Amino acid sequence: MAMTSKVLFFAILFPILSFTQTLKGTILDASTNKPLETVAVYFDNTTIGTTTDAKGQFSIDYSDAIQSPLIISYLGYKKVTIRDYRTKRNITIKLNPTDVSLDEVFLEFDDGLTRKQKLRLFRKEFLGTSKYGKSCKILNEKDIVLRYDKNGKTLYASADKPIIINNRALQYQISFDIIDFEAQYRYANLEEQDFALDRVAYAGTSYYKNLDKAQRRSTKRRREKAFKGSVQHFMRTLYQKKLEEEKYEIYNKGFEVDAYKYFLINQKEDTDFKEVSLKQKVSILYDKREQSDMEIYVDSFLVDAYGNYSAIKGVYFNGAMGSQRMGDTLPLDYGLNSKTKTQN
């Protein structure tokens, strides 16, 4: 989610006290009205989720700390996203079957690279090359459809099933339902297998489950280390206007500047969001050792206290934060002190 490349992302530890609420619902087949069992129901990019029972019913708890949309996902059916669940107590959702499989569309596509070569590029730009990214393994690579555009020097990926990732270092299993993936190269030599990345962008919904060693002290230390200096940490800190306290320094053209003369942060009326605009491209130094560049191609973007931010395709990072990928990510509810229950 690089030094000389640009990366687009999708989402301080401070105490958050919140009240738990419960949402109940029933998932049915739209054609037959029969209940669907084992449908995945989760809040996007969190560890909070459950599945439906034999009657198609589910119950899921959440708190104010959860700002993500609710995702309803079931193989062979179109995914449903619900954003206004806070106004509901009980819902009924009818799922419709998906269209033609992506495999049938792209299976025979000849683009100058073997599948093995495309998978190698995909792993690098999706999972990352950090120690966390290298510890990841995709359990169902056969379900990923890869296509390379020789003229545009761009790698595309899609899948009609969630990509299942085991992150051994951070002890998460991530189910990533990919919506879009593009890795664009400024230079590509197919014969030499030499690629220089220009920018990568990916989008999708994700659900995190803790693995067996999640509660070990060593795992907790690795998670905290991955969090500090991440985009998620920076966005939470920016929202709180605690950049200096959290060891962030802001530079412009090589000189340290007053961060809040470059980041203009205003409360969005009648919402919990803050609107952020960036005066000029800036460099971000974290803890005197990790440097990143940030620039935006929109007038402003919205951010909340939990690190969620909008205008994903308008906010770019280079350097340390630009090199982060899926293998470096933590769920948006990481570190939040709430009474929300995690259901697996």
C-alpha cells in the first residue's frame, strides 16, 4: 500500500470508550427466498465478523469505534455493502447470483508473461517486500486472474473469490475480496524480467481473523512495530493534531515547517469527520528515521479518529509509507479500547 514509486491506500493509540450495539439479520436467496447458511458478515477491514446459521440468521456487535461499512459476502452471489446499519436493529438481505466467472473471460489471455511471472510481480506489489510481507502466503492463488497490458506496462488482478492470506509474522488470516488492482510500471523489460514500478493501487474489502499465536507477546510487539509509522498511525495522529507528540516532523523543500500551516484540518459540520487539505507536497519524518513523501491530487479528503480516510485515489505516499503493502496492514480496529466483541 516507495521510495521512487507511488502507492495508493485504502485506513496513537488513544482510549475510546463506546457503547456496544447489536445488529441482527437474515440472509436469503433472492430467487427462492430460502435462507443461506455460512454467509460471511463482517465490518470491512476489521476483526469483527460472523457467519449465518442454518436459518440464515446472524447477530453482530459493534460500537462507535467501528465506522466501516458492513459487508455481506457469499461465494456465487453478489456482495452487498451496507452503510446505514446504525439506523437499524434487524435487517433482511436478499442475495443475487453473480454473473459470468472472471476465469472464463481471461483464462486464455496472452500478454507476453507466464502466469508464474505475473504471480511473482503480484505478490511483490500486493503483499510487499518487508519482513511482514515476506511472511505472507496466499492460500488460493489459483483463484487469482492476472492480466498484463504490454502497451500500458500495467499488471491487473481480479478474482471472483476472496483472496485468503496468512500473515505469519503478524498472526492474521486476511480474507481480501478484491475490487481492483493495478500496478503500473515506468519501465518494463519482459525478456530480462526487469520492472521499475511507477505506482500501484488496489481496493477491496477485507476481514481479519487472529491466528493461533495472536496473543503471544512477540506477536503483540511485532504488531505494535508495524503500526507505528504506518499510514493508519499517521492518519489517526493527524486527526488528533498530535503529530509532534507522536514523533512526526513535517518538511517542505528540505526545511522543517509548522505542520498545521501545511495541513489545514477542519471539523466537518454535523459529522465525526475532519476535512484535511494539503497546501503543498511535504516530506514526513517519523521518529528521526523513516521518511515518506505525501501529496494529494484532490482539494481535500476526509479522515476520522480511527484512521479511515476518503479520496483513496487522490492521496499518494512515497518512501517508507509508500512501500507498505497488504502484508504490513493491521485491521482498522487495532488498538481501539472498546467493548466490541470479536466473533470468529
